Amino acid sequence: MNIPEIEVQTLKAWLDSGRGLVLLDVREPNELEVSVLPGVINIPLKSVEDRLDELDPSKETVVICRSGMRSGTITELLRARGFKSAYNLAGGMNAYATQVDPTLKTY
């Protein structure tokens, strides 16, 4: 399956436009202490499948992790479960921090 991705600049534009996105961060809680985008829903990777009922499949959902690997796995899962507008954030938080918001820390 080809996992749909968006670039960090696209996410920034979507956020700036007020687009009603769900930001699903699948990192562990301690990782969010390093850097996090405002308004994320944090469901760690290992818990997502058990907590799908907390998410709305009709909403545009951008899945975030540190580098894009874990979020890619979850984007694929969401798409398979009927989330037609789920996207992986290419490069994850590290790419967002280096290309969009250098005030965010990388690790």
C-alpha cells in the first residue's frame, strides 16, 4: 500500500488556514515533553488499535511521530479501517522542527 503523506510545509499551511484537522501524535508521552504541536491527540503507537473509537474516521487526520516511520504504520492502519483522509507527516516532528519551526527541539 502506498501511504499518503503530506510535507511539513503543507501541514503548516493547513494549520495556518484553520483547517479542521485532527493531529494524532503516536509517540510516547515522554517524547512529547521534548517537542509537541499544539492541539495533538496523543495515543502511543501500541495503543492506537485499541483506542480507534476515540477518533472520527470522517475527519482529516495527520499522524505524527519523530521521523515518520511509526506514523506511517498507523496511517496505513487508519486507511485500512476506513479513515479515507488519514495522512502521514513526512519526516515527522524532526522535519517540522528543522524546516518549519526551529524553536522546537529535535532528538
